[in-house]
Amino acid sequence: MMKGDTHEAARKAVAKLNDRRARHFYDPQKMAGRAFAGSLGREDSVAWDFYLFYPPRSEWAELPPRADVYMHQLPGGWPDQSRLFEKDRLVKKLTETMELLFS
């Protein structure tokens, strides 16, 4: 999505989130972003800078399921702008959402 998105940049980014539950991959064709946008009803778009929350035991098939809750950091464009959260608002909303989902 950005000019600097390269295989090497992706390899370096892996070190920033070293968690066995995370899966890292480089996707120059944006296949994952297209699949996530499709799960939100936008097959013609690409989702990036999105935060998606799924209920426990969600069934993942060929395409991702629809997220229970999602938010993004993309002003303008196709995403629902009522779900736009940036900077401190993003941290607050992520924390609130995780507390709700995991309580």
C-alpha cells in the first residue's frame, strides 16, 4: 500500500511483533487486503490499517468471516467513516473493545 512496502521491509517488521500467535507474510498482490475488504462487503476494495475483532471460535474458510467489530485509520474513501479512529482515539477504542470482548 506504501512505496516502501517491500519483502525486506516486511522481514524487518516481523521483529516488532514477536508473538507465536502472529503470522507474518509479504503480500505484494494485496490478496489478504482484498479478502478482508470482501468480508466487509467491498469486493472491489483493499482493506489496510484495519483492526478486526472476531467472536471466539469463528469459522475461517476460504475467505475470512465478517468481523463483529472493526475500525480503521483511513480518512476518506470507502471505509465507514464512523469507524475511523486515529492516534489516542484508536488506543482508547481498541482498549474498550478488547475489554468488552474478553470480559
